[in-house]
Amino acid sequence: MSALFTPFTLRGVTSRNRIWLAPMCQYSVTAEDGVPTDWHLAHLGTRAAGGFGLVMTEATGVTPEGRISPRDTGLWNDRQTAAWARIVGFVHEQGAAAGVQLAHAGRKGGSSNGSWWFGSRVPAWETIAPSAVVWNGFPAPRAMDVADIEAVVRAFAESARRADQAGFDVVELHGAHGYLLHEFLSPLSNLRTDGYGGSFANRIRFLVEVVDATRAALPDEKALVVRLSATDWIDGGWDVAETVELAALLRDHGVDLVDASSGGLDERQQIPVGPGYQVDFAQEIRAKSGVPTGAVGLLTDPAQAEDVIVTGRADVVSIGRAALREPAWPLRAAHELGLSRFEAPYPPAYAKGAWRPADAPAER
């Protein structure tokens, strides 16, 4: 049996293999008021049928203003909860676990078309951040007061409660890529002088409060994951040593896995992009903090992903852009890694035909 295709358990949640679909924003033109649509059903459902062990949603706003763009999904009202429940039900029918990435975009919110790089430089709503620090030449956000902080903590908890109601197995908090939770962590974006800024203990305080509130809103059997940018890729910014220290602390607050990414906070970053370029972060966090990790970033080849698991560099791998190109990436991986027809995660509707000789006549 391939290591990549062994089951993986966090609390009461078991994914059938260690291949997870990475959260990827869809900016769907059909999404209104944060409600996921048939596009999201097709996008996520196809990957569940394609053999992924866990299917993760795009960054899903905990408030309307917490979205990256007006076309992002949300999880703050009953319509959204009901729409997600339909999608989660289908994902489960295909044998995959379902995860939701809860997020607040902070100063990177309100993009008119889902991309700050190509959209309007006038945000669709007032943005908030730990400090009024401009990002990439866009309008300065409003510095949050303590009441704002408390409101966002409550919003994450309420969205987590709704995630449980919709049937999600895993909740991931988006603490990476320059969004609000990451903005508090980094001294480049957090210039506060109160209890939420300055020292390491103060800068992580907001994230820890969100973790505690989210964990309390979830049943014990549901898993809690945090995505972190392991480094800002800038001297003087958030770094790997701080990520390791934070991960160990988060373990004690009920976090079950750290999803190790990087960057996204400052346009001056210099990232040496290449195959598996972030796997070392997952390995270091796992080894030094004792927290299970997920690896992500240009993992495109089945043998490459298998090696990450076999060598213990991470516990799961997240496949992103490769999964957009190939929704059944895990099925190809199973074939290339030599799994038998009984081991590969084919859905029942595909299983028989998938193993017929290529030149056999089609059944009628």
C-alpha cells in the first residue's frame, strides 16, 4: 500500500487518504451574498469523486466585510448554511471528508473582482486591520479597536457553529497570506502598542482568542486546522522560528494540524518558488512542535507527494492548481503508485469501467 493512500485521522475525522484539496478562491460570478451555488457543488463534488481524502472550500468569510471580494462565499447566515449543507452531503456521498476554510481578509478585503492585482483600487467596503498600514499602495485600512477585535472573534465562533451545523468535518482558520489573522502576527503590519501588539505574546493573542472561541464552538470530534504563513520572506517579518513556537502553543489550545504555507503579507517578499518549495516548513514545524502538518506548494507529481509522506516531512499533502487542471489527480496517482483496483478511491459509478481493458467494447 502506498503511504499516500493510507487513512489519516484527526480526532473523530478520518480521511481515506492523505491527499487534500487545497482551499482555492473561485470568485464565482454566480455567488450572491456569500451563498455557494451549483458551481461550488460541481467544483468540490468533482474533486470528491476524483478521490481526494478531504475537500476544502475556498476562503469563506465570517462576515460580509471579511470576504476578499463580493463574489466570495460566506458562512454567517442561514441561507449560506443550508447551501453548504447540500454540498457537504454530496462530498460525503463520494467518500471524502469535508472541510471549510474560515477567513477574514482584513486590509486585503473588498476587491471589486477578486484580485487586488487586476481589480479596482477602490475597495467595495471599508477594510479593517490591526494598524492603519497600507498594503501595496491601496487605501489605508481602519485600525481596529478592542470592540472590533471582540466582534471578529465572535464571528469566527459563530461561523464555526454554522460549519458544524452544515456537516463539515474540519474547520481551518486562515492565518496566512496577509489576511487579518496573519496581519496581527507580523510586526510588519501590526504596529499596535496595546495588548495585541509589540511582543510575540501580544501579536499572537488575537489568533489564540479566535482558536479558543472556534474550538469551543465545535464538538470534540470535529478537527481544527490552522493555515499559517511560516515566513513573510522579509527580514524583520514573521519567521519560521515564531511559527514553530506558535504551533506548539496552538497544539495546547486544541489545534490538530498546521497547514504550512508562506508569504502574502508584503509586496517586497522574495519567494524562491520551485517544486515543493514550502515542504521544508511543514517538516520543521512538525519536528520541532510535535504538531501534525500539511504540506502545500507546487506538489504536482504523485511520486513527489508520496515521498513527502514516506519521509515523514508532513502528514498530508494539499494539491491546489494541479487539482484545477486534473480533478481526478488522486486516481492517476493511485495508478502510477501501483494501487490495485480495490485500493484506489474510485467512486462506485466509475469503478467497474475504470479497470476494463482499453480496447474492450463499451457496455450498452
